[in-house]
Amino acid sequence: MHQPARMIERAAWRWLCAGLLILLSCLAPAWAQINPAEVTHLAVERSEDGVLLSATVRFELPQVVDEALAKGIPMYFVAEAAIYRDRWYWYDKRVAFATRHMRLSYQPLTRRWRLQVSAHPITQAGLVLGQMFDSREEALAAVQRISRWRIAGPEALDSDSPHNIDFRFRLDVSQLPRPFQIGAVGQADWIILATRNQPIVPDPVK
């Protein structure tokens, strides 16, 4: 390829990247305004069992999600936690990562709600904990509150180095039935996302 053609190709690529960044910066506030979600509480403690995380996420279910649940379509939520060790000479090093998968469903026949929790996608084999609720409010509150979730072993936190926690909570549309995935991807009504990053000030080992 000739040099002028390469310069044109590189310039076009830069313009494309710049356009995507502008588009994302415009869409992000709109998503946040339509479906506001916030991590209102995040705490990390260290015990003999490991590093434990507690969090509270505040959000309201969008109407389309509420309607799908009422029809018996389960919704999937994912919480992700990453621990990073600060390094002044390079990028922070990730020393631990954990995921928490939640499947919320409504059973029209019994008019009860069910919440399943697992360290792996609910569709995969593995240990799944389940709990029943009589009301939507109780079930949703259980989704929004995480208590003493073990995200790493006690050795993950080096006492000689500062650490920070990166927490992310989202509605996972990739696990919805195929027809819902097609309609949900890229739609702001289906976006529930809350993130928070903060330094870790762990308690002494208990």
C-alpha cells in the first residue's frame, strides 16, 4: 500500500474512533437518566475465611423488565468484584476476581418470587442456592443487597501494599431467551449498570 493511502486509512480510523467515543459519551448520561443505578454502600473486610464484600445497589426495574418478569421470563443479574494492588511503577495488578450470578424469576401459578445465586452462570452445572419470596419488593431487595460475599482468600491482601476494589453490578441480557436478547441489545430500557471503585481499608484478620 502506498504511503498516501496509508495516511488516509489511518486518518479515517482515527475519525471513526473519535466518533464512537463521542457517541458513547452522549449515550452514557442518557442511560443513567433513564435507569439510574447506584452503589450506595460498599465495604470490604478481612477475616480468617478470606476477603468479604458487602454492598447495596439502588435501582428501579425498567417497565419492560417488570413486564417480562410478570410473564414468567427470568432476569439475570451479575455482580463482579476485582481487587487491585497499587503499583507506582506500572499498572495496578489484579490479585483477585469474583463473580456472583443471580437469577430472579416470578412464578405466576403460585404468585411467588424465586432468587437463585451462584458463582457461575445459572445455566451451567454447579452449586446454586435458592430462596423464595412472597413479594416483588422482598425479592428485589435481596438482589440489591450483598452481605459478606467471599471474593478472595486472606492472602489476596498484602499488608505492605495499598489495594483498591472495583465493583460492578449489571443486568445480564446475554442470558435472556434469544428473542429477548435480539430486542434488548443496545436498548437503553434494558440497561441496569452500577459501578464503584474505592480504596480498601481492611479490618485486621479476625
